[in-house]
Amino acid sequence: MTLDVAAGTQLRFAEYFTELRSEPQASPSLLEMWFPARELSQLIAKDRRVRDPAYAAHRWWARRPPALLRALLIASVLPSNVGAQEFWDKYSSEDHHLAGKTVYDPFMGGGSTLVEAQRLGASVMGSDVDPMSVRIVKSELAPVDGKRLREYGKLLLDHLNSRLSWLYPSGPEAEPLHYFSIAEVQCPSCNSTGPLYRNLILVRDPKKMGAVVRDHAVTVFCPLCSKLHDLESIDRKEIQCCGKRFKISQGTFRSGAYNCPSCGVASTHRELKTGAASRRVLAVEETQTNGRRRLRAPSSADEAEQVKSTRQWSVQRHHLPHPDGEIRATRSDERPRSYGIDRYEDLFTPRQLLVLGHALSWIRENVQVESFRRALELAVSNALATNNRLCGYATDYGRLSALFSVRGYSLPALTVELNPLHATAGRGTIAACIERVAKSDTRKVRRHIWDTQICQPVPNLFSFSENPQPLWVGLKNATSASDIEALEKIDVAIFDPPYFDFIAYDELSEFHRAWFGELDLAGDPLLPKREDPVQSFGKQLGSCLSEMVKRARGSNPFAFTYHSSNPDAWKAVGVALDYAGLAVTKLWPIRSDEHMGHHSNPGNCEWDVVVVCRPKDATIAEALTDEVSIWVSEMKPLEVNDADTQNFSFAIAMARPRFAKVF
């Protein structure tokens, strides 16, 4: 009886393995066995200061490092027996290692995955619910001829200067570049009106590398009469004006609130409606023929121009393109409505509206070739971030601080308006934005590669050849990609889904979309619902992953980057993988989001976790041996903060019951 059972068991095993051999077998990719996470983290840090022209044409808020995406794409298609040297050789070469492959990104955003895949010779497809994403990515994947675009740009600027140069009155030896102003707010407690400012400093020359060289160490203003004071020492603490002494470092805006000089009551921007308050122009920064900048008091001509521009906008408004629509009242970020700004048009001054409106009008009337028309529109759209009422100033460096330099609608105490028609200086002029789009056709890109001999990143000049045109890039909710007939089977899917506790990028892009009448998205953005955040987010992400499973061919795994120090965020990822029938086959930590300046905070995650996965039916369950302490040790000398220790812990906990290896 025992022998019969054994024989039967052997027969069933024989039948099972015969059936198994008849099916196409998957094999592990290099990404599931080895990935140079520590080395790549160092390389990414080196690339942070390198500007890749493909990505400079227009701002996007959530780009993963191109180096990471290039590495993921290569490692996902290589077999597991490839060595480190061969991987880095392929990474640094310009060959089309993904030729014949189709890469798909359902959350394409700024398009980094698709650009890197195209440079590797792949056919690419991408979708997003955001029309601004589609505009940007189409331009990145099929840039227009830069020389010809510059010719169109010159005609546009000649037109704007001939019609609107009166908006920015120039002297005989100087041209205005920046206009400095502060808000005059009304205290809700005593109804007195006063200036809102953090300190009295307009510009300062601390002799920093890359900063504007000035004739004076500091220029400050009197809060009562607005007189400018040029100081010869950066260490000065006070000025005397209007019969009083004022401390240079003190202002009426302290600890996030306006402190009324009359009654002492503190009020927030919401209470003051600061964004809608009248503004006092303090100074005009000019570029001189000798190359130096100087500050001067506003003239009567400047004041007359302000009145005239307001009148002209009211006359021309109905004939020119302008941002249409109200800012949504129901938002993740209550700004800028909490500042008293309810319409997108109110985010711009009359002369900004005139310049931008005339620019778009001329483009649409005079540029017949659609690709060049859209390229010029993209340049004007990019100029919006530096030509609005919410731009600040980097006092020590002499540069305008664009809207969204901090990821949201921040309201600077000292606002700066740029002369967008300035030809030779300024951050975000129309000329500069056109040049950025023109340069995006550059095929030579300087980035870093890993030198395996000295074990350090070294600079390298890539010369990317002309690559295949994209198969399909368009508006689509990732949960319904399978009904797009143009989409064929996909070989590789590398992507960066929205994070559970994410910044609402669609609310930021609305600022741009309002100018093009594209306020509506192609579907609901991926975000947790309040009543059941984990399940709602997880199932929606799972639906997106299911669509990729339907389209997949071959044996390459999927991979996506993710981070959160919120345990619910990683629980939602687990729900998504289960919904789509996917197993985790590898996790890799990668330092890809190192923060600086305003973004620096001990609570911010600076490391992503790369989640590699594939359908469960091609895997067999296995114990996950990864531990947070092992990851932290392996990444040394790179540091891991407390938020990322939690991030790693939650990622490993999510993956442990879902971990498997390829048959």
C-alpha cells in the first residue's frame, strides 16, 4: 500500500514537472539578485547639481533621479548572472540596451522614466491624469529643433518689446530687473494699516560664491518713509531715520504672524487676507551698463506705469488669454485661498497679465507649426512660476525665488516682481525660458558614472543618439489603461506612484493649466479617501497594477519607488499588491530625495525603497531575511535618519508575508 502511494505521488510529480516545462519559464532578473544601491546613492548625490537639458524645459514637482531610473531600467532586463563590472559598463555606454523593449509608466508625471528608457533605445508609453504632465512629457520625448525655436522666440520678444516696453521704464544707463514690495495690511483688531515685513534688508553681499557682487554690503529700507540706506558693513545692527532707530533684523512679521505696531495683536495671513492686500513698492533693482546692479527708489514714471497697466488690463482683458476660473475651495492645501486669493487671475499683477497674455496671443496667431507652437507655450508656462505675485528673493545671492521653490503656495514677506522682458539677466525671463526649451534638443549630457577602479563617481559626457518616437503618451487614468487600443504589450514597467501622504501636485499644476483652459483632470488622482484611507488607496493602486499585469509580456519584473514614515502608507501598498496578485521579489533602499534648505526636516524621508514585484503564479514563497540594521550598515558611510529607519521598517514588514522568489 505504501509502495502504491509512493508510485502515485511520483507519477503526479512527473506530470507536474512535464506541465511546468511546457510553460514559458521566468528567470530572475539582475534587479532581483543584485543592485548597487550604495554606489548609486553616491552617484545620485553627485548628479544633483547637474542640469540635464531634457528636464529643464519646464518645472515638475516630483522627479525621481534620472540616474536611478536608468539603473533600474538596465537591471530589470539583465539576467541575474551579470556581474557588477558588466552592469556599470552598460550603464556608462550609449548603446541601446533596451532596443526592442517597450517601457510603460502609468504615473509618468515629469517623464523621467520615459526619457531614460527612450535614451536606452526602448519604445515608450506613458499616461497621467494631468494635462500639464502630457504637455511636458511630449516635449521631452520629441523636442523641436532648438535653432528654429530661437528664431520664433526672437520674433516673439521683438513683438512684446515693441508693444509693452513702456511697462518697465528704463533710464539712459540702466534697465529695471526686479521690483521689491511689501504688503500693507489692516489689523483685524484695531483696524490700523501697517507694513508687513520680516526685516529691513533688501539685498546683502556676504561675498558668497555665485552671489551678485554689489557696491554696498547691505541695502535696507526705512519702514516709515521707505527711504533706502546703503550700508558699508554687513555687521550693522541699526539704522536711524525719521527721528527713530530701527533694528535691521526685526520686523512686524514674527513667528508666522503679523504683530500690529499699534495694538500688538498677532494675526495670521488668513485673518489679514495678505495676498489681496495693497502693496508698497520699496525699490527697483537695475542692471547697469557697467555690469553691476544697483537699487534705486521707485520714480514717478514707475508709479505712472502701475496706474496705466491696471487701466490697460481692464481694457484688453477680454481680448487676451488669461487664467480662467476660481481656485477650488476644497483643497488639500488651503493656500492660496487662505491668503484671500480666490481666482487664478489674482495671482498676477496687471502688467504680468499683459505680457503673458500678449505672448500667448502672438504665439497662437503667428506660429502655425503645432510642435513649435506648443514648445513656445511651454516656455511661457514655465515663465509663470517666476512672474506672479508670490515670488520672493534670495537676499544673499541676488536671485528671484520662484513660486513652488518650496513645494506649495508660500507667501513671502518681501515679494519681488521680475521684468520678464529683460534680455540679459533675471531668473525666469521669457527669453531664458525659451532658451531652456531650445536646449532640450541637446543630445550631449554631462552626468556621472561609477568608476569601479577608484570606487567613486566620475563625470562623463553622454552623447545620446536620436531615439524612437513614443508609441503613445496621453491623458488616462492608470486604472483603465487596458481600454487604450494604442497600447501594446509591455516588457518593462518602472514607475513612481503618488505617495499615500503626498503633496497634491494636481493642485500645483492647476496654476499652469488655468492659462490653457485645462482645469479638468482625466480622472481622479490617486489619493486616500478619508473614511478608509488604507483600503481606498490600496485598491485604487492595485487596479493600476492589475492593468500592467494584463499588458505584461516576457519575464521582466515590475519595479516602483516609494517612501513613507507612515505605517498606513505601506499597509496600503500591501493591499495594492494583493489586489493585483503580485509578490515582492526584492527590496532595495536608495537615497534619492536628499533635501536642502526649506525641505530639510528631521521628519522628511530622504531614502526611497525600490519595490520589485511580479505575478505570484510565477513565484514560490520564501522567507525575507532583510533587516533595517542590515540596510543601514550596508549603506554606510551614508546616513539614515529616524524617519527613514521607520520607512525601512514598514517597507520590510509589508514585504515579509508577500516575499517570494522566481521559480
